Amino acid sequence: MYKMLVLDMDGTLLNDEHKISEENIRAIREAREIGVKVVLASGRVLGGLLPYLEELNLIDENNYSVACTGALVVNNTNTEILGSNNLTIKDLKYIYDIANKLNLTLSIYTPDSILVSSDSMFSKYDSIVNNIPFKLVDFDSLDEKVQLNKINLINEDIDGLQKIKEFFNGIETENVSLKDIDIKIANKRKKGNIKKGILNPPKDLFDRYTVVQSTSFMIEIVNKNCNKWFGVRKIAERLNIKEEEIICVGDSENDKHMIKNAGLGVAMGNAFPKIKDIADFVTYTNVENGVAHVIDRFILGKERAYAG
């Protein structure tokens, strides 16, 4: 019997409107009623998980989350840290140099804010998704006492801008102009700046850190000793749950470690192809209640008809 269910957030538990479907809520509730521990594992900071933890009634000191791609493992009242692997100022200087050479935007995740060197559509997006403010800082003079949970490298390309536009088109905010995004996209097309993704990061970056692609335009960098599976294991040890009793569900590269090592590793129908290749099972997409399908089939032992 599976005793723990670990769920990625964006592209997995959440639909394309960044909401949890009623079917997923129903299935999670029924799984918890028979004693299954439900854990959220995300690239987000804890603040970005809190609204969903509240919706799922998971805010108490006996429930846990994996935040910042495994750099921080905490109980859901943020009163106990089970595991933490941060980056250093030396790491930041090395990664910042790479960002400048590759013409990439860099953002730093700390426990209470996202640090950026310029105000952009991407920093506003990160701030809203993670439910914490962004702060403009000078990376060259950052205090060494700052906790650096995670660093993102972002290519502000057309693909990324289109996805940012889709996100802001679905919410109300006075801080972002869709017209401004359209102008940026048009200017990049005019200049021929249409490359997608993050091209040719140096091999040494992968040797020094855990580097995973979370979207087509962004990679996440965390301490070499951590990833989502690191966090899942910390929680499982606390709860005396065996690895073979764990189901992990995700869609992108930052989920690969937990999908590969779990008792049952599940890829979403919308997952990256390489994630589907390593999974034990491929469920429906995030808009087709794929999480509910996994719970019903492997935990509750029943099948349902699913609709997007």
C-alpha cells in the first residue's frame, strides 16, 4: 500500500489557470481520509505554496512540503526545518558571471523575497506565483548572510514572453501592461531575437550544481546535494515511510529525481518527453485531472471518467 503521495505544483496539481480542480481536491481528500500523507514538492518558495496548502487543509505542524526544488524542507507551519541546502555568495558570483556571458536574467530565491537586479515582467510573474515580494538589489554587494535557496536563469525570449502574457491575461493586476509585453515581443521579432530556451550553459555548471529545466525559458540551480527527492526522503524518514511506499507525480526536469526513485514514479500527460521516459506510469494531463486519476487508480483502487 502506498502511504505518501508527493505532488509537483505547476503543470501537475494545478491546471493552466493555476487552480486545483474539484476532482483533484476530492481525490486528495479521500486519500487523506485513509491515512495517506500528501506532500507538495515545488520549485516555489513556501509562500507560493501556502494558498494551496490552505485549500487542501494541510496547514499544520504534522504536514510537510518540499520548497525551492529541495533546497528547503519544512513543516507547513514553517516552524521546523527538516533539511536545508543553500548556495553561497561565491556560488552567486560564479552563476552571475555565466548569466552575463549568456545574456540571461538572474533571480535569487530567499525565504522571504526574490532578489533581482532589474524590474521586469518575469520578476513580477515570479513575485505573484510565489506570493512574496521581489526586491531590487545590487548582486555585487549582496550581504553574505542572505540565505540563497535557489537561483534561476531566465532567457527573456519570445516563448517566455508569450507564456508570461498568457499568465497575466488570466489575472487582475495594475502592475503589468499586456500592451507592454506585446511591444517587447514585437521588438524581439524585429531584431531577430527569436532563439528559444537557454542555449549552451557550460558543462561546469552541471558539475557544480543540481541544474534542472523547469520551463522552456528557465533553468533552476540549487546546491549539488539537493533536489526534490532529497526533500521527499527527509520527510519519509521523519514519517517512517519506505521509499517503495511513495508515489511521486510531476511534469518537468525538476521532478526527475523523485519520479525516478519513488516506489511509483508518475509523469503527467503534459510532461517533458524525457520525464515520460523514466516514469513507471503516464497519467492524464494537468487539465484532465491527471492527479485524481493517479489517486483513484493506485490509492483508492477505483476508476472514474475524467474530463478536462
